[in-house]
Amino acid sequence: MYNAIVDILCAIKEDQPELRQSLSPEMNLNNDIGLDSLQMIQFMLKVEEQLNVVIDYDQFDYEHLQSISTFIAFLNSCQPQEQPLYEDVKR
């Protein structure tokens, strides 16, 4: 799951090579990686979509962003999605 999170972060931060090399499980998602509010929303949506989880925002707290590993631990407590977020539109 760590590699998937790194891929999502790099995509949101426009795949800066130096970012990928500097990421570690202990890095803070806000302070160290520097996600702004729009990037954080994009990150959360991509995590739900790509990792097939539903983030319970009633349980989610700022402390879950203290490190990538803390965020992964939170995700492990989330329920898997029962169906895809976006259905294919058939004509």
C-alpha cells in the first residue's frame, strides 16, 4: 500500500523526481510533503478510488496525516468499497 500512496502523491505533486526519492513512511503529509487544500482533496479522492476504500470522514482526524504510515494504518481500518465510485456509462 505504501507504494500506491507514493504513486498517488507523486501524481498529485506532478511526479517530481526529487519528491519520490525523498519520501519515507515517517513523512508528514501536510508539513513535509506540502499538500495544499486542493491537493489534499485530490489525494483523498484518488486514495479511495485507486485503493478501493471508503474513508470514514467522521472517524478521520488530522492526526492521521502525521505520517504516511499513520495514514496507511487508518486506511487499513476503513471498509472496502462495495461497488466502484464511477460506473461505466453504456450507450
